Amino acid sequence: MKPTPNSYIEAMLAYTPGEQPQGEGWIKLNTNENPYPPSPAVAAAVMSALGADGAALRLYPSPDSRRFREAVSVLHGLPVDHVLAGNGSDDVLNLLIRAYAGPGRPVGMLNPSYSLYPVLAAAQNAPVVRVEIQADLTFSIHAVTDSGASIFFITNPNAPLGINYARKTIAQVAADFKGLLVVDEAYAAFAPEDCSELLRTHSNVVITRTLSKAHALAGMRVGYVLARPEVIGLLDRVRDSYNLDRLAQAAGVAALNDANWLQETVGKVKRSRERLTQSLLDIGWSVVPSATNFVLATPVRMGSPPGVSTSEHAFEFLRSKKILVRRFPAHPLTASALRITVGTDAEVDAFLHAAKEWTAGRG
């Protein structure tokens, strides 16, 4: 007898991550990684946790990531029982959907936003309700509050658009929404404000964060969720017992404790982002104002109007130069655009040189 999987798992599509190139010489501006290394304290903390002979790895890590959670609680001025650690923020997003969604209990999301949400919903056999972001980049608060979703995700700043919604807008949603409102703040460090203060005034608000972007720990998989203790307690029941390994916990504590390094590297990314934005505007591309470590830009070429085919041509030209960016052709707001991670100054220069060459019709 052939084993039969759950039909909804068999029917679902997996998440598609950005391309990870093989070989040398690539300029990787497609997955929003930090172009700078993490705090030097991170490497020191990892080596200390590893020990001279690696014997520490034979022992299980702290099951509740206590020291890391304490560092998070200090950072946000919240009791430690308001914090749960995750294997990247993707882990806590999965836990939230596992705990709050299912058949007849929809997952809500803005569209476009993080494409992992519908994948996680499908794995839970939960329907998905999408609230469209309009051409002026706003969304209807009433459409969210009337969505009927059990849990609703607002990626803020938004990916892949890069825009940041004001805290007061999110507060309006939270005031009227009857379910759990998750504000996914993966890019909050690059934005002018965040929504963590709403935890004190709205019991249905949850904040998720990752150390992959601003803290340059994408390779370690460290994230966390902030919520009221009753929500944290529920998530704690469904998480893996050791969901954050020993080295990741050490790295996370060291990264959070080096605020100066974070401020310095985020500042460099912001300055490069503004230079990249202005340079693209100067050659005729349109750019969505960004509050992240990437920009969404619509390429324009001599003799070719902006559009899906023009975007695809620019993408392939850049790839021929070993420069990777990303396309999102499935939504009208992103179909004609390229998402470009802010790299080092040298990487931004190389991208701009290629973009100018293509724009001038030489490629």
C-alpha cells in the first residue's frame, strides 16, 4: 500500500528563495543580505561558545534561549515573558500560523508582501485572504478589519515594495481588528519608526524581528517574537524544544549588545540607499521610496517603455554581468520592477555602471 500524504500538502507549492549563485565573481543584490559583516563581538562569542575542542556541541543548548531572550527584553524594555526566540523570524511566523490558523481560520496578508505567508498557511490547510495594496501604495484599513482572518500579517516596512506604514496607521488597524495582528518588522532597523510601542496599548498586536538583515546574521538564523505572555505561552507549546542552537544564541546576544556596530552599519546602508535611489532617478528609472535595505526600481531603456519585458531584459542583462537582482512578476505593482539590495559602495558602483550601460541601449 502506497503511503498517502495529506492532500493539502501534496497540492501546495514550496517557497522560492532568491538564487544562490555558484562560483566566484558574483555581485549578490537579490536576497537583502547585509553587505557588511556582523559585530566583531559575534565571532568572539561564537568561538567562546564553541570552545577550543568543540566539546560544548555535545550538550544541548538552553531550551528557552534564556540569555538571548533577556537581551531582547532589555533592548525593548519588556519583561522576558514577552519574548520568544526563533530559528530566524520565519520560525516564529510558522509558529504563529500553527497556533492561530487552520481550516476555516484564514490567514490574512497585504498583497504584495512576503511570499512565505501563503506557503505556511497552505501547510496548515488554512485559507488565505489578501488585501490589495493600491497603486498609491496605501491599503484599506477596513478591508483588513473586515477580512475575517484569524491572524493577519502586515510586513512593515513592506517587502518587496520597501515602503513603511506609519505607526498610527497600524494602531488604527489593531484597534478594530478582532484577530491577532502580526507586524513583521524584518527591516525595522532601516525605517524611521517601528511599532513595538503598540505592544503596550494593544493586546492583539505581535511583533516579529530577525537578526538576518540589520545585524548581518542571515547565516545563523536568529529571530524573535514580542507579544503578551498568553501568546508567548501558546507559541512555546508548539515550538521545537531546542529551536535556537548554542552558537546562534551566543551570536544573537553579542549582536544585540553591540548597539554602536548596528548604528554604524545601518547608517552606511542608509547612505548607500539614498545614493542608489538618486542615481537611478538621474538615469530615468522610477524608484519607490524605501525604508529598507533595498530599493524597488522600474527600469527604463532608450526606445523601450517600462513594462514586464523591459524589466526582464534588464534582469537578464545584469545577470550576464554577474549581478543578481530579483524580479516579482506576479503582481501589477512589482511586475515591471527590479528589487535591488543595497550593497557595499563598490557593489553599488558596479550595479550603477551596468544599469547605465543597459539604459543607454548598449547591452
